[in-house]
Amino acid sequence: MQQALHQPLTSDVATIVDTVNVADESVTLSVVSYNMHGFNQGSHTVRDLVLDIKSDIFLLQEHWLTPANLSKFEHSFPQYMCFGSSAMTTSVETGVLRGRPYGGVMTLVNRRLQTCSKIVCAEDRYVIVIVGNLLVINIYMPCVGTINRSLIYEEILNNLELWMREYPNHTVVIGGDINLDLDNVNSISEIVNRFIVDNCLQRCDTLYGANTKRRT
């Protein structure tokens, strides 16, 4: 079984293509990952991508929306099913928001795949969706300077591994913003690279022969 870890190779958008079984037929699906840096800013680019490449699945990070505003995705992209979460749920529940908005992940799946798609899990930093025989994982990892960064990485990857074991017959695609250069040797990259090896994943930047690498 081929599994893939998607490490975006440009500062904004990265694309992968995989084959999935839908209604017992093999079809090719395109998956785009994009860090929005806020819904108001990033939604224009997503609209352009929808019109330009018509991707089947979008993995979006940092939409910065509160739970009450997540419906903006459905209003803006009616041709897609929207599966996501807000990183500000706890802040909203505890009182008035202070400082700038932050975080949030959202996965958009084309409605033509509605009969073979379902949400598995939606947390602050990751969303897991099944599309046919694909287990699609959208992640937003903590950036440099985040308190307890290593512990957050370990906790997220441990949780993802548990979910992957729940669906052993699915091909796994992990995409998003990992906020890390996997080729730099440090404690965080060691955690992620060990996760890749232990779960028989392949990096898409090396899988498809890309010759440029950068931290995203």
C-alpha cells in the first residue's frame, strides 16, 4: 500500500495527485494544500484555484475563523463539502477574544464525491476525512517559538497514528503546513522523520523528484 506525506514545496500552494477507488472504480484525484493566513486574505486565492485547477480536495490551514464563522466556507465554496475546525473554540468559550485571530484547519471535498466521503475527526490542529479508500489528513503544526512545541508534535503524531490504525486498508495522504524543514537535523525533524519511517510513509517532494526544498 502506497502512503504519502505531503510536504508543501512552495511558500503558498502545493499539489499532489493520487488514485482512489470511488464506487468500485479507480479515479485520479488532485489534492491542493494552502496556508490561507486568514480567511479574508486567502479565500481569494482559493477561489482562483477552484476556477483554475478545479482540485478535488483542498487542505487549508490558518483560516483564523471562530466557530460561529466557519459557515463562511460553505457560503464561499458551495461546490465543496467543508470539514474543519476553529483553533479559537476555547478562547471564545472563556470570554472576549484578545489579540489577533489564529489557527484553524479546513478540508474542502468536491460534492461530486459526497457519496464516498465522511468526516472522521476534527481537532484544533488536524482534520481527518475519508474519501473513497483515501484517509486524508490535513495538519497545521506549531511554528518555531511555540511553547511545548516538541510535546505538541509528539501528541499530534501519536493521535494520527492511532487513527491510521483504525483504517488499515486505506491509503493515507497527510498534507498541510508542518512548519518544518525535514532535511534539517534537529529534535523536531527527528520526531517527524521517525513517524514517517514507522508508518511506511513517503515524502511527496522526494516521491515526485522535486529538486527544490524549503521550510513552509
